[in-house]
Amino acid sequence: MAEEKEQKNQGQLNIELSEEVAEGQYVNLAMIAHSNSEFVIDFIKMMPGVPKAKVKSRIVVTPEHAKRLLYALKDNVDKYEKHFGPIKQADEPPKFPMNFGGTVGEA
């Protein structure tokens, strides 16, 4: 019986998700670079009126995994749009005025 359970569990991956990681990070920009052996994806949070943006997470993957991620993301976007309707895309990226969200301090 233990042998049967062991065989059943083969091929299953136990994924651990810490509380900190489970909270997630809000990002609104991704920058991607690549070499012949890896893709580097920086996930960045830009805030309106702040001229400095912060990289919240950097992910490094092989080209094969980058392609798998591309297909998985496309599959999920297709499923999302099938359920909720098309995702609208603006012609241009959003433009934030430098004083968005409050007055700009002066010294």
C-alpha cells in the first residue's frame, strides 16, 4: 500500500508558498532582456508623479521556459477574454502628470 501511494505521488510537485510571496507584488511595467542562454524579466512598479521606478522582482529563465511562459500567458489571456470579454488596449501607454495625486513640494 505504501508502494502504491509512493507511485501515485511520483510526478506530483509539492509547491510551497510563503505568506510574504502569497501577498504578491503590484507591478505595472515589465522590462525584458535576453542573452543566448537566458531571459531576464524585471517587474517594476511605477508610481504617478514619481520619476523613479523600483524593480519589485527579477525573474531569470531559460529560453525554453520563456517560450512556455509565453504560451501559458496567452492561454490564460484567451480564457480570461472568453469569460470576461476582450481586454481593451490603449493606443499609447498612460501618461501621468508629475503632480498626479497631490501637490508637488517645493524647497
